[in-house]
Amino acid sequence: MTSTRSIALAVVVTSAIVALAACQGGAPGGSPPPSPPPSATGGRPSSPAVIKILQPAAGATVTGKTLHIVISLEGAQIVAATTTDVRPDQGHVHLYVDNSLVSMNYGLEQDIAVHPGTYVIKAEFVASDHAPFSPRVWSPEVFFTVK
């Protein structure tokens, strides 16, 4: 019975480490980090933020190996520090390509490597602890093609 408990504990610890690494590392091909469980105070705060992808435009065809992304954010500001002192009007931007988290950015512009194909990108404004607001603050999805 002790070995069963040890294995169960190892699985829980490993899962927590993987979840933390996904939130901190932003490795391409990873899944979005899971939403944290509600806290004793009633859950995650909401945010007044509105986030949009300005570039590339929906339906755009682009060329090259690098895509320049421009995002707009209204009603909130990006902060560089990660903290558990969560405010609804402060946070970070997580960028997803084809539903995989590819970056956690502290700005509104960035370049990502691309190759020919059709993609969908979306951005999420998350709290300064990198966890989502409730409800989540997503940009509309933008489909584009790389030739």
C-alpha cells in the first residue's frame, strides 16, 4: 500500500511540475495551461480588458519565414512582473497558434517563425500570475495563410 501511495504522489508532483513549466516556459506545441481551481474567496476575478489581433489581418496571405504580430489591448495594461497580487486591469499576453501556446509576451508586438500553410492565431489576456481571468479574455481568432 505504501508503494501505491508513493506512485500516486509522484504522479501528482510530476503533473504539478509539468503544469508549472507549461505556464512559465511557453514551449511551442504545448497545450494551454489548465485553469486553476477556484480559490476560497470565490474564484478568479474578471477583467475589463478587450484584446484584438491587428496584424495579420483576417484572411491575409503572407510570405516569408517570420510573421510580425500586432495586438491591441484596451481597458488594461501589460506588466512585466509575474505576481500573485492579481489586479483585473493588469496582466500578460499569451499567444496561441493552432490552439497551442507559443509565447507569453510582455508587449503587444512580436515575431514568430512560420512556414507555408494555413494557421489560426488568437491571443489571451491573462492575470499577472499567468492564470486566466473568469471569464477568459480572448481575442477573436484570425485565420491566415503563409505562402
